[in-house]
Amino acid sequence: QHLGAESKRNLPWTFSKENADFYIQTKGTNAGKVMREPSANSVGIKVDPGVLDANYAFYMFQNAEMQGAFKQMQKGTATPYITQADIDQAIMRLYSQ
């Protein structure tokens, strides 16, 4: 069960509620934190194994987190948050340079 319209996205990962390879926190002061286990405010990332290794993808996303790519995308004042589109955009910006 995937979220979003992956047919339009053409990226080697999808957002998944279950059986994800790793997770990204989407709400709160840690929005953008890449994790191996889910939290209440996280979205799962499921990697297409025919295109990208899940462990490599985890480290790609973690590198993006450490470089502040997700922090730049945060919205909201009382409760910061990022969207799935923000996650895609942050990764594409960082790795398409």
C-alpha cells in the first residue's frame, strides 16, 4: 500500500505505510530525521531494489539530513513539518547537482 502517485514521480522509492526500508520523521523539531524504525510522526520509504540498494538509499537520505537538506524544507512555526514532496525535492536537489 503506497501513498502518493508514484507513476508521476519516476523515482526509485515510494512512500509506504508498511514494509518500509527506513523512515523519515515528518513532524516536530526532528522533522527530516532518518530512522531505521518508525515513529508516530514518520513516513516509510520503500526502495525499488532493482534500481537502488536500500542500505545505500538509507545513507543517501541520512547524508541529506546531515547536510540540512530537510531542515531547509521545514514549514510551520509551532510544529515544524515536511511533506513527502519536500523529501523528494530535497533528495533530487542534493543529488542532481
